[in-house]
Amino acid sequence: MKIILLAVVTCISMEAFCQEDFIITLNGTPYPIALDKNYNFSVKGQNVDVKIVQKDTLLYSDQLFSFQYPKGFKVSNTKLDAGIEQVSILTAEGSGLLVQRYETMNPSMLNELMLSEMTKESISYGYVATKSTFKKVLRSGEEIDVTKAILRYKDEVNIYEIASIGKKDAGILIVTIRMDENDDTQGKKLIDLMWKSIKTNW
């Protein structure tokens, strides 16, 4: 079976909701509305005040895993191959996360291969990589090994983390990407919340 290691994300995954992106139906009548805006509708002769507010923290969940992420981000789903799908959330700067869902194989042995694929062009360009490994405990209780690579070239730095967990014929592979070492960025907060909340659903 062909193993696809990475799908190129061509769209910016952080975006604001446009005006009147939602519809609320009152007594069978649909009304277009936007988030965080006050509305007043007449229902059976009575005025009704309505305001739709999005929660600060949202949840992505499917059959294999779930995690939380901050509002204001869009989750992109891409089918890479038969039985392999990728969930991604990236900032405009390119920081963020990818989670690949494998439904026909256990991806636990793909960490080094994925890391090599993601960093080989940068290393060929002249970036110097420093690798380390550490452990994380998922919210569902499993302990996983995480491979971290910090790539440096002059004043540029890229930081990658790769981890995976699986069972027979299924599993997930987690990738985080940072384009700087600033701990106060949206990308860092997105990644931290994912690591804090991610769990398996099997």
C-alpha cells in the first residue's frame, strides 16, 4: 500500500467568520446572522433578542481521536490515500499541527520517516538540525514518544515534533510545526492546547 507522508496545505487555515455565515430558524423562518452581533426578531408578535457567540475553545472529534483548539481557526480535512486522512490547523505564518488518521495500518513506526521527509529540503539548504526525544501522556492515558527537531539557519529556526500511536491496523500520527521560538504566538498556544487535550477514542 502506498504510504503518503505529507499533504501540502495550500490554504491559510486561520480565518475569521464572514458576515452572516450562519442561519437561525425561528418558527420555520430562516434568518441569516453573524457571530457576536445582536439581532431582534418578531416571533408571533413578540420581540426576541438573539446573539450567537462562539465558545473560546472548540472540539475536533472523530472515530480515532479528538482534541481542542482555539476559536478563530479552521480545521482542514484532506484525504491522502485509501484509509489515510489528514486533519490540519495552521496559522498564516505556517505554524500549527497535522494529525494523520490511518484506518488500515498502524503508523507507530513512521516517526523518523516523517521527520526526514519534512526536514530534508531545509537540511539540504543548509539548516542544521538538533534532535531529541521525550515522552508525553495523552489525555486518554497513553504514554507516547515524541521526536523533536530544531532546525537553525542564520537567524531562522523551524521546530518540528513527531509522535504516533496505534493499534492493530489503525492509529494516528501527530506533527507540530513552529516557525520561531516565541512562546507567546498563536501557533504555540494552538500546539500547547492540542497536546493538553488530545486523546484516542478507541
